[in-house]
Amino acid sequence: MSLARVGGTLPPLVAPGPALAPDQVVRYARHLALDEVGETGQRRLLAARVLVLGAGGLGSPVLLYLAAAGVGTLGIVDDDVVEASNLQRQVVHGASDVGRRKVDSAADAVRALDPATHVRTHAVRLDAGNARDVLAGYDVVVDGTDNFATRYLVNDTCAALGLPWVWGSLQRGHAQVSTFWSAPPVGEGVDLRDVFGGPPPPGSVPPCAVDGVLGAVAAAAGAAMALEVVKLVCGTGRTLLGRVAVHDAFAATWQEVPVRRGTTVGTTGDVDATPPVRGVPPHPEPAADVTTHDVTARDVTTHDVTTWFAAPGDGPRGVDVVDLRDAPEAAVHPVPGARHVPFAQFVTEASLAALDPDRPLVLLCRVGARSAHAAALARAAGVRDVRHVPGGVAGWSRPPAARGA
């Protein structure tokens, strides 16, 4: 299985604005010294219109760094208010902002950084009825939201409008960042469905309130997302279009996983056509509103996994069961018979390339979020039959002894 490197420089997204004023030459002197940006690139940034969805953990550094970079117009979409628990990672807000609308607090922070920035606030929840109107008129969209329904709505709306969008997600000590563009001016387009297929049912992947998130991971991912915007606007550098960057903060690593149009297995019915493996439950029929390549259309349960390995032998013949938890997590509640590969190691290009595309793969982690992401990446890498365990090890209600573990 070959994972060729993809992605590259795209034409500038925005035409240069007027010549720089003397105070702007001083303010952006460090950019002007860079061949990759220079005066023309800075004028493009000043003319750019960027919409940031979510003024939370990811949106905070994105907004601050784009304002500092000189993006002329910043739109902010958020219908929430600031809570004390947000302050651990949502650095665009302060303690005095608790109880305020996030769009207002974020707008004040942006204007304090650069009063010349034109800020548009959209204190709404994005939905199918307003998405097109909100996104229209911007050059690029940055998605820092934390729910699957919005991400897929953004994906499809940007495809309809011809817009590129930068995506990021956070989980515990991990982050993922990519750029999607259904029809770029050059090269092959890639969108969210090429990586993750269809959205999982609500509640199948836990939010950070349940699984936790390291605050500084949001800064790392948000800075990477802001950098993607700069590269797109200026037409410089190698973008993440066609690649997913995966960050493990605790291991201090960044890995990349290439993905191409149509590589999500199941879009042509391949997964549903896979013969059942002895000992593995057959794929349930997906609901009418779930695509056939949704990971939840071929879930297994933790009970299935423990039943396999409690029986004589080493589990279902031919199935590769991988425990993606970090070593300390796996040591507390081990899954006998499963192959232990920490998430950050599993999602490396070399690890994904080493998978047998014809061997059924079952992935599990603590609560099911890492396994859902890893399943999508393994499927994009060419593995025909990939399933994961929603709820993960934390979903077991019985103690290990009662489960035969």
C-alpha cells in the first residue's frame, strides 16, 4: 500500500489591496522581510475576508494570530456565552468576560490587538437555513467548532460556494488540522467526507467536557490553522490540502496522513460487500440518513472484543484488534489479546502504510473518539474493513474480573 505525498502551493486566494501606509510598513515589518509574504502578500492579507466559526479553544488563537497578521476583515460566528471552564484554553476571553457573548468578547480582543481590523459578529448557531448566507462574502472559512453536524454543514456549504476551509479538532493531548477545498483552482480537491465519510450519530463521540483537553494543544492547533489561512491568502508554502496533520502534544510529535478524493472506503460499497469474518458480528444496516461509509455503520462493542479473547484461542481468526490508548491508560485496564499501538504512533504514515488492506481491523481507545478518527484514517489508507468501538473501554460497566479480563 503506497501513500504518496500530496498537497502543495496554490494560487493566491486574494488580490492585493492598496499600497501600504507608513504605519503599516512599521507594523508588518517582520512580514515584509519574508520572501514568502513580502509587501504583496501583506497587501493580500489586509484585503482578505476570513470567517472563523467558533470563538472557543481553536477559534481563540486563530482570531488573535490572524488579527496580528493583518487580515483586514474577520467574521466571528458563535451563539454561546463565556463560562469559567472556558478560560483554561479559550485565551481570547478573560475572567471579566464570563457571562458575555463570546462574539462580543472575542471582537473586543481583536480590536484591542488591531483597531483597524474590521470585525463582523454573527451571534447565531449555524444551521442549514443560515449557513449559505453567513459564509457567502468571505474568502476562506476556518472551522473551530466542536460538533460533527456543523462540520459537515460547513463542508457541504463551502463546496456549494466554492470556498476553501481550514479544519481542526482537539482531543485530550491530540489535535488534527487540515485544509479542505472541493474544487481548488489547480490539483485535486479533497473534502471532509474523503477523510471521515459521513457523520457519526449524536453522542457516539464524547465532547472534550467528558474526555478532557490540554489547553495548550488548542494553541498549537490554532496556530497551525492560522498559518494555513496565511498560505492560502498569499499563495505561498505547502498547504495541508490533501493531508491531515496529527499532533501528539505529550509525545511532542507532528505526523501527516495523506488523503485523496474518494479514498474513504465504502463510498463505492466495498465495505458492505466484505464477507463477514468468523466471530465478528456482521455490519448492521445503516440508518436511512447515515452514509454506508460511516464508521458507526460497522461498529463492534467492547463486549464483542472481550468475548473474542475470553474464548479459547487468540480471538477471531484474521482480525487485527488494536488498542490505541497511551501506555498508562492501557496498563490500568488492559484488553488481553489486543495489539497495543498508541494513537500517535498508529496514525503515522509508516504505521498506516504497514496495515494489511485485506485484514479486518478493529480499533478501540478509552472513550471511542481516538478510535473513530483512527478508523477514518485507516480507511483512507486503503484498509477495506475497519470498525471501531464506540464508548471505548470507559463504556464497560462491569469490572474487569467479571468480563474475563
